[in-house]
Amino acid sequence: MRNRVAVLNVMVDVVTMKEAVRSVEQFIVQNKTHMVVTPNAEMIMMANDDKHLAQIINNADLVVPDGAGVVWAARYNGHVMPERVAGYDLVQNLLSEGAVKNYRIYMLGGAPGIAQKAKQIAEERYPGIQIVGIHDGFFTKSDEGEIIKSIKACRPDILLVALGVPRQEKWLSEYIEQIEVPVAIGVGGTFDVMAGTVRRAPLWMQNASLEWLYRLISQPKRAIRMLALPRFVMRIITSKKK
């Protein structure tokens, strides 16, 4: 039975990185589709205003705590949450495992050229990895039939979808059964970081739970979106008092 805790209206799995990777490996050998979601505080605030998104997250097969704020919120409410399971790091762990276990990977999303660059980096970083297909995220509704055909023809074990939140979650929710992929994961800006177009926070800032601050400094256009963080903290505090 899954061990999950509520963070506002979102159910998050109590897992370590190692356990999350193991869960994905188990999903791959099962004869059904699975969706993995990696919510941070910003996504949870979106889900509090978007019931459809909340439903998608809560129906997912694995929901990992991507974000120090999610870990803090769970602990603040008296729950055990062992560690942050960052979506970027989860993908790197799965690519590393995939190189050894011959997983087939499809990359969907990012600006034109980004998925190609991320593929190149993955192949350099994880010798033997099988990136069986790529497609950028600049497509319209009329293109989706061909994209689904392409993904199915490539027969991936893991589909990485980088369309941004909440588009990637809603897209997967709509099409995952048609695609028939064992594991599909919304990965946000992972391809951008892999491609080098966006820098990740230094390790010391990640360890100090300050990755949000680095993003704010390095990507000031995110400032309005990141107003969700103080709102999230206040919502957690006030919801505990009720």
C-alpha cells in the first residue's frame, strides 16, 4: 500500500530517491501505463486553484516531493518526509539506470533544438542509453496525432514530457492510454538544464533549500510566478490552525 500524505489538496508519496527509482523500475515491468508527477510548491498552489490539475496529480501512480517547500510542508504538519526528490535528479537517476538496463527513452518538449541537445548530453553522460525518439514542444492540436504515432512506433519504456506545468500533466492525462507507454513523467525544465540553456543552482544552494532563490536571481522573469511560494507558506500555516 502506498504511503502518502496530504499537502493542501495534493497527495504526495513518502519516498526517497532510491525508492522512487525502484518504483519506476517496477512500473516498467508491469503490463500497464503509469504516470509520475513531480510537484513543487508552485504546482501545488496551481492545483489548489485548478481542480482538474489536482485530480490528475492525485490519480498519478507516483507523486514525488520535488521542492524543499513540499518537504517542509509535510514535516510542518507532523508527517515524515525523508527527503526531496527533485524531478531533474530523478530523471538523471533513471537515465543512469536506463543505460545499464537498456531502457528505451523518448524525449518530448522544449524549444526547437533543446531535446536534441539534451539527447546528445544524455548519450555522452550515460554511455549505452537508448534515446529512441525526440520531438520539441512547439506543436498544435492538429499535430498531436502524428506525435502519438511517433511515440508508439518508438516503443519507449519511459516518456519524458517537458511542456511546462500544467500543460504537460494535462497532455499526459489526455493521451497516456493512447500512447501505451509503461512510464510517463512530466519533467518541466529538465531538458533546458541538460542542454545548458538554463543553469541549475550550485549544490550548496540546493542542499540549503535555496534553489528557489537562485532561480529568482538568474531568471527574474519568474518573479511573478514565484509569488506562489510565500502564498504557499501562508496557506500551510493557516490550514494547520483550522
